[in-house]
Amino acid sequence: MLSFVCAHLFASSRQLMRIKQIRLTNFRNYDDETVAFGDAVNVFVGSNGQGKSALVEAIYLLAVSKSHRTARDGDLVRIGSEWCRVSGDVESEKQGEVELGVVIRRGGKKQVEVNRVKRQRISDIIGHFNAVVFSSADIRMVSGEPVDRRRFMNFEISQISPQYVYALGRYKRVLEQRNALLKEKKQGNAVGMLGALDEQLVQYGCIMVEKRAQYVEDIANEASSIYSRLCDEKEKLKISYRSNINWDSPSGTNELRMSFREALESSAENDMARGTTTRGPHRDEMLITINDMEVRYFGSQGQQRSAAIAIKLAEVATIEKMTGERPVLLLDDIASELDNERRKRVFDIVGGSGQIVVTAADISELPEDVVCGAAVYNVKSGMVEAI
């Protein structure tokens, strides 16, 4: 197995994304803080509640414009403040250096900037910087409800596909309109026609389904291989995409459109009775099994944690394959989720290639060969100091 230190010697031959510096103003428990990062491993240590996870959250915010910890943007604003700002200097071989910024005002209003120029669309920040984050919240991706796995797909595909971001936004809007119309019809108010909305659902939903199916296919083999290494090849992890409209990915786009239209037509009466849309990608599932048993129901906590980290590490490889550049890997408090042996295996798999940000309550929780040569920082009360 390639050691973490030896693998790092070959990292320079790959195209890598990096975050060079981040500036936090009124963000979570940060007042006004600037943090510079090393090109390889960056370790942030400190007690719980000091700001380690918030720092990881801020980095990820620059990649996807959203928090992976909360759906409410207002939660990111420091208590007592009306706004917060996160800005950072990111770099890649393809784009060079770019300054990204996200400003959030209490109440949820958000503004993004690229090279200090305000952009009209939030999605304009997507694609300049890619990052993959693993935290305790990601266990829900495996153990939680289907909505948690759809959220995972939405977040990760959005990083690499502006087309998906657009289709997802439009689909949600049309879905809301269709559900509102169904509720009106249920109450006897025959206003509007479903046909026009159905056609838009098909248009945007098909883009989502195809992108999701391809993405899950891309990460499935990689995740299975990584899981085997984490578990001494004693168990077999499988991941598959289950469409709510009875469509198989080899069938093609025309067949997908036809299947979606037929699904909407066949469920129209049921939808009207319920006042909601029951068919479409908003009801899809990413099925995760170990030895052909669904992990959500039958997996132990250890299996669920190992499956989650395997999927996240597979995501790193998949994004690199799709974009040609390795994303920044963010490991938030990995010691609390994995035992010592699996922690070591994670870093062996990562191989030291690319920029990594790791948080821990104590530096002793991390393997010595990871800490050796790393940039190490102490985090306390929203202040970061290099050690």
C-alpha cells in the first residue's frame, strides 16, 4: 500500500485545485479572521465549539454557495450581526487564481462575487472551485431518508454541472406550481392546465435523471473499491440509482422522456386526489447495499460510517476525472467517526495527493505520517493561530 508520505512526492504531477486564503467576517463565531493554507495537508485542532467545523463550512460554501450543515443561510450570520461575508483566493492550473466571495444578509438574501464583481446568479460561482467534505452529517447520506441521498446528489453534481444547477432550480419551481395547481383542482377549482407544466417537468427532470444516473454510475465502482480497502475486502459495497419513473439508463433520452410522460399521465388521478406530484426525480433514490443488504436498514454504525467515507473519497476521484483537476478534500472531525485503523487506511487511500484540510480535537488523533510536514493551526473562540 502506497504510504501517505511517499504518495505526496508524486502530487505535483497532477492538476490540483487549492485554496490559498480565506477571509471570514461575521461568519458563525468568527468576527474578522484571515487564514492562509499550505498546499498539502492543513490540520486544525481545538476543542468542540471553537470554530473548526465553521471553517470547513466556509471553505465548502465557496465551492457550492450553500452550507452542508444547514439549509438556512441566516444561521451562518454571527449572532448580533446583520450580515456575514466569506471570501477566498482559490487557484487551479486551468483558471489560475480567482477570488470568490459570498455575502449573506440575515433573512436569507445572498450575493456572490467572482473577482470582486457581483454576479446576478448565485450559480455563477459554481465551477471555479471544487471541494469534497466529509463530516458527521454525511452519515445521514447512508443511514437517513431518500431525501438525504437526493440532497447529496444535488450538492455534488451541482459542483461540476452548471446545466444541472439550472435544471434543478427550474424543476423545483415548476414542481411547486404543479403542486399548487393540484391542490386547487382537489378543492374543485379547475384553474389552469397540467399539460404545460408536465412538459416542463419532463424537460428539466430528464436532465436531472440523466446526470444523476451517470454520476452514481461513476462513483459506484470507485466507492466499492475503496470500501473493500477499508474493510479488508470482507464485504461488498454496491451503489445504484433507482428512478421513480421506471427508467433504465441504457434506454436513452427519448425513452426517458416517454417514460416520464407516461408516469405523469398514469399518476394524474392519484396526484389530484393527494394534491401533490408523486412521480419524478424528486422521489428518486440512491440505493446503497453491503453484501446485498440495504445499509440504511441493516448496516451497523461502523458499516454506515465506512460506506459514507468510501462514497466521499470516490467523489474526489470522480470530480477529478470529470474536471481534470483534483478537488480540495475537507475532513471534519474524522476521528470521531472512524477507529484508528480505518483512519490510517483513509489517509493511505488519499495518498497525500492534493490539498487536504483536516480538523481534530487533538493532534494525537491523527496518524503521525499525516501530521509530519503538515501546516498545523490551533482554533480557539473563532481565532486561528499557526502552531
